[in-house]
Amino acid sequence: MSGQWMLPAFDLHALLVAPWTEQRETFGWVGVMGFCVAASCGLLGNYLLLRRMALMGDAVSHSVLPGLVIAFLVSGGRDTGAMFLGALASGLGATLIIDFLQARTPLKQDAAIGIVFSALFAIGVLLTVVFAGQIDLDPDCVLNGELLFVALEPPVHWGAWTLAPPAVLRMAGVLALVVGVIAIGYRILLVSSFDPGIARAAGVRVGTVRLGLMLLLSLVVVSAFEAVGAVLVVAMLILPGATATLLTDRLPRLHLLAVLHAALSVWWGVGLAVWLDCSLAPAIVVMGAVLFALAWLFAPRGGLIAQGLRRARVLS
Amino acid sequence: MLSVARVASVIRALVLLAALAGVGTPLGAAVALRVVATTPLVADLVREVGGPRVSVRSLMGPGVDPHSYQPTPSDLRALQEADVVAFHGLLLEGRMEGVLQRLRTRRERVFAITADLAPAQLRQVGEGASTVDPHVWFDVRLWRDCVEPVVRALSQADPAGTGVYRARADDLRQRLSGLDAWVREALAVLPPERRVLVTSHDAFGYFGRAYHFEVVGLQGISTVGEAALSAMAELTQFLTRRRVPAIFVESSVSPKAIQRVAADAGIRVGGQLYSDSLGPPGQTAEGLDPSTYEGMVRHNVRTLVAALR
């Protein structure tokens, strides 16, 4: 039977080791890029989960389309800086509108998110249709990123040193910023995420912290979707934190586990993509979901197997 | 109910398709150059010029819409290992063209087959700067002008083969001139009022300009946007008013909208035209092989004549 399936041969060495050794030229920067994206998203995602704002990432990623179109029209071309600023502005704008709706109307956050991101995405689609003659910008190019193309970019040189391709440098910078913000603002983030009431009483400006977090989220999402697209970036924001939450409830360990999740899903994701010869970003997300399922099964305390054992012990 | 067997057969079909799409020419002993081409059309042109001296791999399989192509790890490796990379240009490949342009700085032999076309030969659509219609291959004479960049790139990468490439290119240009004459002759049976070509998206602008057809597309140049309802209604009115006998679906675009318009206007779908891609290899029909440029052109013209006369 197995021959009839015509699945490619499964060779662990070729899938998990070779991409990082013999084929390093092909997959090296792709892996680093994937890790920077997944780790930035995962670290930030922890705080989104703690604050029950998991879908905020979805909102930001779908809201960038109108910003991209307007930036394209204003700058008269595909200027990367202008596009980036446009996307950032409309992502941030979306979070502000959501907060406003939540505070000033009887709507809860889920409804506010649903209204804002779909409306902004729809505006973006309309703009691309109306200005179709002047812009070469499909809604598709926002929805699908392309991680593999990183490997084809020539690396930046700095003096005698050969650095990484520009996209990788940018994303590494974003990751460094996320790590830096968390390291410096750790206590404030901790207390305002777990208990806003206490934070406010202790003099923390909860609103400012939230705004800063949304700014960082917009930055991460906009930088990431060049690589993975607006849909899959949401999975990368939520899966590492969600997996870590199953295994621990202490914030420092949540961070470590989220980064570990990011690294493992990229490693296995590249293996899966090589095996099936398919697109990379979805393969990474699938492996991230597999890791989540494994954690759910095997978590020492709340996992399915641990629960079953405990129930069996109680019954006997 | 989805049975395991059915799922298995679907997966098998998908895997088989994927395997077929990836087939390149096997490496023979005499092969001097490994070329990666983006689309089947570009691959066909390079094969015609290179003959047995080159092995060509097309990144996009038959029927793949170049606007929505996603690369795989093996595509990436092929691109990195290729001696020459040929792409179409004029933004047909969308964002990928930017990537290929940057690749050019690292590897010199990356070229666009449309590099020699003068601005006056190209169709402007809309007003902006980046709004050239990329579908030049439907004007056989323009396609003939795409031969020279191929010869240059191949000769540069493999100077020993220059003579072979020149000779094959001259032969190819002659055959393309013959093909152009054949198209004009075949279409001569259609009176001017019957020369209306209605398809899914505006891929046939060059065809219309070269062979005197009025071309109406349901969608814009890009294949991505859904056909707007108003466009469908307008098109239905147009068809009824002009008494157009048939409209056509395209191989790389979903046929639904066109089928719907045909039903609304009470006319028939005249057949499938190849637009952004070629046909799958090995499916020769009525002596034509639509997996080659020439076969594709002849197929399209025969389909048009049969439906519109």
C-alpha cells in the first residue's frame, strides 16, 4: 500500500539535519528569519493571551490593507518605508478604534474586533478595486507572505563583514526590540497584565502600557507579514503562548517555552516543507499546532493523559 | 460521507499532480546549462532556443496562475543551483519579480525575456507607471522579439554553444513568422462584426491589437479580484446587444463567472482558451500539443474560429 501513496521518502536526516548542515546556504537565513518572526510573535503573544486579547493580532494584520493602499497612492510606488509606515499607522489605528468602541459603546471586545478589522479590510479591498488601474497591489499579497524568498536576497555588507539579508536584519531588530521592551518593562507588564486594578492603584499608567503594547504588536505584525502573511501571523502570535500556558503559569517560564516553541516549530516546519515540497509558512504553523497538541496530551498537570490517569486512580 | 479510501485517492492524485508539475528535463550527458524558468511559456521559449544543450525546469506547472504562485523548497534550491534564470517580466510574476531582480545582483545570468520590447510595442492599461499589460505572447510577432534576449543570455553563459543557439533562434523566428501568418489566415474567415473575444480576465489585449479583435474581459488585468456583479450585468447586456455568438473560459482562471454570464445571456461557452499558462504535457489533441507555445496558439485560434464563425 505504502508505495501507492507516492509520498516522498521519509528520511529524518535529510529533513531535520541536512537543511542546517549541507544545505545551509538554502535554508540557513530562512530558518533564522522564521525563528525571529515566530519568537517575536510568541513573546508578545504571551501578553495578548494574558490580557484576553488574542484576536487583537488578527485585527491588526487584517487592518493593514487600507494603510498599504493609501501609502502606495501617496508615495506613488512600492516604497518600502512608506508602505511600512502606512501599514503601521492603520494597524495602530485599528487598535485605537477597537479600544474606543469597547469603552464608549455597550459592545464587548470580540464584537469590536470583529467590526473594525473586517470593515478596514473591506475598505482596503474597495480601495484596491477603485484604484486598480494605478496600483499593482492584490489583497493576496497581504494574505500570503513568502518566507523562502529570504534565501534569494543578497546579504548586506558592513565593512569587511557579510551580514544577513536585509529582511532578516530587520526582523532580528524587531525581535531585539521585543526582548528589550519585555526586559525593561517586565514588572510593569507583569502587574498590569495580571491585575490592572492593583497596577492602577500602584500608580502604573495602564492605558499607556496598553498603547505601548499595541504599538509593539503593530510593529511585529507588519514586519512579520512580509514573511508569513496576515493569516498565519495570527497563528504565530497565539500558538507559542497557548502551548506554554498548558505547561506552566509562571511568566518567566512562559517566555522561555514560547521561544522554544518558536524554535521547534521552525525546525520541524522546514523539515515538513522539504518532505512534502510545499510552502514553508503553513508548514511551520502546522508543526506549531502539532506541538500544541503534544503539550495538550502530555502536560504533566492538565494534560489529557495526566487527567485520565488521575480519573483512573480516583475510580479504583 | 468521506471514506478513508476516497481521502487516500484524493491525496494520491494531489501528490501525483505535484510530481508531474515538478518534472523537468532529465539531465543528459550533453547538457551544458541548467536553466530555471518561471512559467511554462518562458520554459518553452528557452527550450526552443537551447535545444538539447539546456535542461529547463519551470517553477510554475501548467495551469498555475502566475499571480498566486507560491514557491517550494525544491524551487528555491533549483533557483540557487541554476546556471541561468529566465523570467517573463513586465510584472507578470508579481512580487516574485522583485526577488528575481535582486537575485540578478548576486548571479549575473538572470534575465527577462521581454527585455528587448520597446515601450511603443507595449500596451498601457490605466494611467500609472507600472501598468503595462504583460500578456505579450498573444501577439506572435512580439513573442518573436522575445527570442533575442534568450539567445544573448544562453550564449553568455555557454559561449561554446553560441552557434547552436543562433541557428536554432533563426529557425524559431522563421517558424514564428509562419505561425503569425497562419493565425491571420485562419482568422480571415471571421467578418469584422464577429471579431469579439470575451473571456474571464483581460489577458488577450495584445491578441486583439494584433489580429483586430474587440477584447472584453470580465475581470481586470489581475486575476485576483472577484468579478464585480455590475461588471457581470454590463457584460450580459453587451453580449445581447452585440449578438456575440460565444464567450470563452480560460485555463488558469475559475470558469464559474463566465459560465454564469453565458447562461444569463443565453449564449454558449465556446471552449477553453489557454491564457496565463500552457496545457499539461502529453495531452495531444487533434494533432496539437498545447504544452508548447505553438500548440497553444493554434489551439486558441481554432477554438475561436470554431465558436465564432
